[in-house]
Amino acid sequence: MLLLQSNIQFPPSNIQQWICVQLFCVFVAQTLAPVLQPRPMKPDPRIFDDISRVAGGAMNVFSALREQVTNDIKARVEEMAARMDLVPREDFDRLAAQVQKLQKQIDSMSGVKAAKPAKQKQPAQKPSAKTGKKKK
């Protein structure tokens, strides 16, 4: 193999130097070609394990985030309800049932009271004022 000397000028002045440079370039190209060429990617069986671990970690993070957001929203809605003096649904339903029961009692009592005046005599009507002469 020929070694390059330090006094070689580029472009080479004689043919021997030119041939030497060309052979060196071919040697370097053949030596580095396998290193520089892209290799087909071989599937790594561990990559699926890594992907599943990453996905599992992401699911844990997102489920914890979802729970935290849900709890924050519930707390804020309850805080707003407390500021607006709202009552819980159970209390409202219980009071609505009581109101309906009392309304029925009132209606039944007013029905009894309405029936009593119908049985009583009507008060005598006042005579209307007559215009004209009075009898002595």
C-alpha cells in the first residue's frame, strides 16, 4: 500500500500522485462503507415491554389527574352552592312532600268550612233606599 507524503499538492502535478490519491480514496470508501451504510432495523423484543410500561405509567398519571380534577370541580360546586344558600336535593324533596301533605290538609279543612256556610241561613238583606215619599 502506498502512503501519502506530506509534500503532495492538490491537484497532483503528476499521474503517480493522482493514482495514489485515487487508490487511497477507494480504500477509505471500501473500509468505511459498511459503517456508513444504514442497517435494516431489527425489532427489539424489549421495546414492546418499554412501550407497555410507558403506557401504564401514563394511564396511572391520567387517572390520578382525572380524580383530582373531579374532586376539585365537586369542591368548587359545593362551595358555590354554599355561597348561594342552596339546599341539598334530599332536603328539598322532603320539604316538598311536607308541603303537599299540608296543602291537602288545608284543602280538606277549607272544604269543611266551605260546606258549613252553605248550610247556614243567609243573613237578611238590607232594604234598598227608596226615593220618594215616606208613609206616616
